[in-house]
Amino acid sequence: MADTKPAIPTAMAKSAPTVGWLEDLGYYDDVGVQCMRTLLYGAMGTGKTTLLATFPGVFIIDTDAGGMTIRKKHVRFVPCYEAKGIIKRVLSILAAAKSHNPPFDKGDIKTIALDSISVFSNSAIVDLIAQTGRDPMEVKAGYDEYGRLLNVQLAIGKLLKSLSREYNIVVTALPTVDKDENTGSMIGGPLLVGQYRNLIGADFDEVYYLATEGTKDNVKHVLYTSKTSFFDAKTRIGGLPYKMEDPTYDKLAKFL
């Protein structure tokens, strides 16, 4: 019987691109890629910055000057407080991490954190208005600015995904509650300017909602790994409890 195996067309064989992805081949159970890509959101005072500071080798892109709570910890940060130029500044930091340029060349940075993306999104829309030569104090953002903001936030999400192959990624956000126009139910999620607030969850493996319990001297920070009240949460780490008191990286990482 004649061999019926289809031959690869000569033109296709000659035009086949050189392999550019083979060096990236990996296995999900390889301990070298067990980094966490985590979104922490909750009201002020719920322990978001405290938790991210427990991650190993933390480098914080600080947009909201919230480091007072971890002032006794030797944690590196870059201030990004000015709205004008904040997009370029944040992207340049992430590009340096991807290229292993200083200070990411020594190997002691294990975690990159953006604290917080809620403040970043507010500053970024101001930055985009200013880039057009208009005064953000005098005009409102238009369709073009919101479209560009979505592109910026999507680009940052992709960069963070890429970086999560070698760094833990932690992003913090404030919460918001909106009414679903179709069902009328209330839905809670991270607070962001623009449409990326509906997409951000897909860019993270872990989305935790943080809250507090107790009063006065008996307040505890609590982390939820699944929906609680209006607020969505999720985990892709098997075995994590629904609720964790006084969460730390070590408590989470033991389930990896």
C-alpha cells in the first residue's frame, strides 16, 4: 500500500520560521516558575501594604505614599506620586525589570509590587490629558483618553504576566461596589478608572479581598479567597482556605 502521509509543501518548509519559542518551553510543576501573581483589594486599613511587605525581596512601585505602615521594614520603593509622566515612569520600571537592568540585575529582587493601581489609574488619566496640552484641572477626559488609558492598563497587565515567570507580582487596589445593569444586583470589585476594572481579574491567578474584623485593640486583618458579600475573589492555588486571618506570604506560599 502506498504511503498516504501528506508531505509538507516545499514552499511551506522553506518559509517555516526559525524556532523562537522553544527556549521558553516549561512545565507548570517546575519549582522555578512557582511565582504568585496576586491582586489584593480592600478598603484602607485592611492590611494590603502590610501583606505585600511580607513577600520576599519586595520592590514597590509606590503611587499612593502608603509606606508608613511598613516604615520599620527594609523595603525598596520608587515614588511615583506626580501624575504628569507617571505612565512613562511606571512602564520604564517594568521594562528595567524585564531587561534585568539596575536595580534588577543583582537577583535579590523577588517581588514587584504596584501599590496601588487605583491611584495609578486616576493619575494616568490626568497624565493622558496633560499629554494633549490641555489642563486636567479645566477639562474632562474624553473618549480618546479613556481608550488610551485602557491600552495602557492592558499593556501593564501583559508586562506583569510576563514578569511573573521570574518575580512574584503583587498589585493593590481599593474596592468599589456597582449595580449590575442587567440583574440589578450589587457587584464589588477593584476600584479603577475606565473599562479595565472589568478585565483586571483575568490578569491575575490570585484575587483576594481583604477586610478587618473586631474593634479597637482587637482588630484582625482577614483575607478572603472566594466571594464574600458583594466582593468577588478567586484562587488558583489548591487547598487555600476560604478565609485567612492575619495573612502573610509564608501562610499563602505553603500551599504552592
